[in-house]
Amino acid sequence: MTAEKPTELSYNPHMPLSQALLLPRIVIENIMPTLEGGQFAVKAVVGQDVPVTAKVFADGHDKLAVRLRWRGEADEVWQSTVMNDLGNNGWQGQFHVDVQGRYLFCIEAWIDQFASFRYELEKKHAAAVPVSLELQEGRLHVQQAAERSEGQLSEQLAALHHELSGLLETEQVALFLHPRSADLMAQADHRAFLSLSPELPLDVERELAQFASWYELFPRSITDDPKRHGTFNDVHSRLAMIQDMGFDVLYFPPIHPIGRSYRKGPNNSLTAGPDDPGSPYAIGSEEGGHESIHSQLGTREDFRRLVAAASAHGLEIALDFAIQCSQDHPWLKQHPGWFSWRPDGTIKYAENPPKKYQDIVNVDFYAAEAIPSLWVELRDIVVGWVEEGVKIFRVDNPHTKPLPFWQWLIADVRALYPEVIFLAEAFTTPAMMARLGKVGYSQSYTYFTWRNTKHELATYFSELNESPWRECYRPNFFVNTPDINPAFLHESGRPGFLIRAALATMGSGLWGMYSGFELCESAPVPGKEEYLDSEKYQIRPRDFNAPGNIIAEIAQLNRIRRQNPALHTHLGLKVYNAWNDNILYFGKRSVDGSNFILVAVNLDPHNVQEANFELPLWEMGLPDDATTHGEDLMSGHRWDWHGKYQFMRIDPAYQPFGIWRISTS
């Protein structure tokens, strides 16, 4: 077999001189934050300062001028600021974003000839080296700058040149080195060998995309009788308590009509009784599909009233966007070409072996009849709910749908409504979870649910603070879901629930819980991480004031989060030394350093644990023997710490964690 001859460009190792002369003389590389060279946008939120770093250098010893440029994508005018030289070719700058939407930023650099002249002049003059020729060169720089400038700047530079011509050498040196001379020359700089980096995208979202507390409930279970279907109007009775617990997002599983065919019964049984409500994820019936509301929940006007009432309680309604259908969904008759059919004429239902979901069928995104009509229909469904006041969507299993679809849909929706937030329910491989963040998802479910040991948690928390995760992925630490009853909670009792609540609320700016967690519900299907008598298949009334609840603790944890800026993001978390494998000890500090929170969690729900630990005095620029002030944010107790080495004792029967604010005053 004959090898294919390489193309002329790849085969010829010699670059033509004409091409070499067009290459940039100044190198701009390793720009951060960036994702895959600018293929995807990095994430930020409104009100944030976006730090940018890069390596910028050129041949020789000339001084470089390096500026950071940025603009809103729809803006015509670029803003810019000087970047600071960090040494070793490192440069740093930052810009502020105060509007939602897409931004672009880049770095420009050029050889600053006057700064190079000033640097050499200052060194030679300090070393008593004759500088008469250098002064002549400097005056020529000023003259040329005046000639290429216009208006007042040209006049000011001409006056500077005239003034220099009449001074003694030492006086000329002083004037050349004066900041006013540098400023005038910078305004007239012709930017020799100007180089520009590629323009890099940045998505700026509202704060709720990075800092929020989610509460999930099934509206149909807000009832006092398992035989009576709860309604939107019933949910009003829960709003005040959910607000008091400190939540700001109220999330509902699908609220659409539920199919009858192959409806599941209690505990996912294959046979449903005539009054069994079925799984809300089997979307669609003769009443309608994804655009419709289940009639037993109420009317569209009822839903609108609930959205308004929730808003009055400081809560936003989030809806589930589950792209799947019951076998009674209207689309099967209206658009059969959107689905996959078997050779015998039956439709292929959903499977996740050994699990089978006979009540659910999936659309085929790349079926000939589905392009573009299915894609547009799904986009219009999202927009329809946005127009009803829903600005947050939890998306069911997005990793099982095409990435190009999500990249298009999210961008298309946000072009009209930049405030819309998408949460990915993606328990899948790390690469896919990261990619969903890159294509536009605001936040994602995580592996937190299955990280229990000190090593597992420390490793995972640290990983989320590293590239590329920190640029593309905001973790939402859900402590449980209707699908996941974590094994850790099965036998850990009330302390176990407090442990997971503390880890979630302090570990990330985003966390969530499914109702029942505050009541320490944990009865599993034997041998599985699933809830016995799962609410997915039946109506489950609850006594939300039942003894043993952790409502007060959850409210205090959320209050601590709101009051401490260091806790408004997962970023900046550092794990510190506590010499006990059952105690995870970490800290978070605000960007300006004014707010410093330390968290210690006893990961053993059954036993008291003790440990010697280090106060991170080095983070505060303090010596090892410094005195600092501590405050227990759960109890309000205050004290002084003396020195770096301290001791802790954590009793899970009392409170399995400590949250302390450390300060110097």
C-alpha cells in the first residue's frame, strides 16, 4: 500500500521569508481564563472582576507595553486597561463585568520604545555613564511623537521637546524620567510590532448561576391525604417555610400531563392501579405534552399565581426540562418521524440495563424528519415557559442528547433571555460533564453525592478548583434527589444528614436538597440507593414539623452562606491540615481577603473525633505565634486563638461540624 503524499504545506519544512516577516515578533500565550483556545466561553457572573493572566515576551531587552481589552459582544467600542508585569514573562490584569451576556476579551502588546529608552537612560545615569548621545536620541523620540500626533497632544509634545533642548544634561534626565513625560509619550506611542491575541469569549450570568440554594418538591405531594392529589394552590402553604429555611430556588419535577400506557405503580412496579399517579417523567397524554400542565395540578392561571407568590417570598420557580415522552404523547401521532421504531412496528422504549422504562420513549434528534422541526419545537417549549416567568431549568439526563443541540439551544435562548439558567442533571463521565459546561450549561450535578471519605472529598473539592473545571463547571452539591438516596444516609441518623448538609452548603456556592431530607428520611429499597415508596411513583404527604428534623440547622447554614461572601462560590477552597482521617478541615477566603471562613466536619456520624490542626496564619500574612479572633457562626460564641497550632473535638451527637470566622480584629 502506497502512503499518501503529504500536502505541499506540511511537506515543505522551510517557511518563505515573506511569511516569516508577517509573523508576530511578540509572543502572547498561556492566556487564562480560556477554554480550548477560545472555542468555548469561560464563565463569570455580574459584578465580578475577571482576572486575566498571560505569558508575554519578545526577543531582546526592550520594554513591552501590555494591555487587556474587553467589550460586550454587542458593543462597538473596546475598553482597555494596563496589565501588570509579574516577572518571568508573566502579566496580569482584570476587568469588571456588570451586564449579563457574552463578552469578548483579548491582550495586545507592543514594544514600548520610549519606556525602553527611559529604562536604559536611568541605568546609565545612575552608573555615571555618559548619556549625551542617549539624550539626543530621546529628544528625537519626542520630536517624532509630536510630528505624528495632532491637536493638543502635538502641542504638548512640541513644548516638551523645546523645554528639553534648553536644559542641562542632568535636568534633561530628570524631565525624561518624569511621569508626565511618560504619559504624553504613551499617548503618542505608535505601538511598534503591535501583536494581538485571539478574541476570547466570556459568558456573564446573574449571580444565581453561581450562588443559590435549591429546594425540590413534588407539588402533587403537598396534601394531607395520599388519596388527594396536591395542587399548585396547595404549594402556597409551603412557601413561607421554604423561604425561612433560606432557599431561593424552588424546583419542581415535570408538571406536565402523565401518560397512561405502561404507567408505573408504587416502587416502580410494572402494573399501576387505576388511581396511581404514575411517574411525572412519563410526559404526555391526550391532554397535551411538554407545553401543557397536568390538570390535577391546576390551571395555567394557577401556575402563574404560584410563580408570582413564590417571587414575593424571594423564590424563583425552576422547572424540569425532560426531553422524553410517554407512549401517549401527542407527538407520536403528530410527528412519528421524530422517534425510532422497531422492525415490527413497535416503538423503542428507554432502557438503562438492568432498568427498563417502558413508560418512556425517546426522540431521535437526527431522524430525517426531526431536523430542524424537533429542534425548533424543543427550543420553543423552553421559550414558552420563560415567557410564563420561569428563568431556571433543571435538564434531565442532558448527556444522552446531542451536544450540538445543547450548544445551539442554550445560545439561542440566551440571545433573547440572558437571565435564563440551565442546570445539567448529568451523572456521567468527567469529560462529558465538563463538556456540558463548555457548551453552555450554567451549573451541574456532581459526584459529591458519592464522595464520603476525607481523601475523596479533599481530592474532589481541590479538583473543582483547578483548570479546566474552574473555567467551565459550576458544581451544584445536591445532597439527595428523588432518584438517589445516598448509602451514607441509610444508617447515619440525624448526624449523617447534618454532615452532608454542612459539606454541601460550605463546599459550594450552589447546593440543593429534595424534600424529606430535612426530616432525615432514609428508608431505602433493600440493597439499593433508592427510596422505599419513592415519591416518583406515588403521592407522599409529609409532616414537615416531625420530631428530629434539621430545619433550624439548614436555615442557619443558609444564613451563614448569605452573610459571608467567601461562601458564594466553590472557588478558593483550600484543604488544611487536621491530623485525623475522620475530620475534613478546609477554608474559603473572599477575593479581597476580608472574609475568611474555616470549616471542620467530623465525617464519622457515630463517634467523637479529635484532632490537632493548623490555623492558616500564612494566608493572612501573620507569624506562627500571632493572635487571631474566632467566631462560631452556628452559636455566636467568640474567642481568641493564640498561635498556629490548635486542637478541636467534634461530637456528632451535639453538632458534627464547626464553622468559624477567623479575623485579626
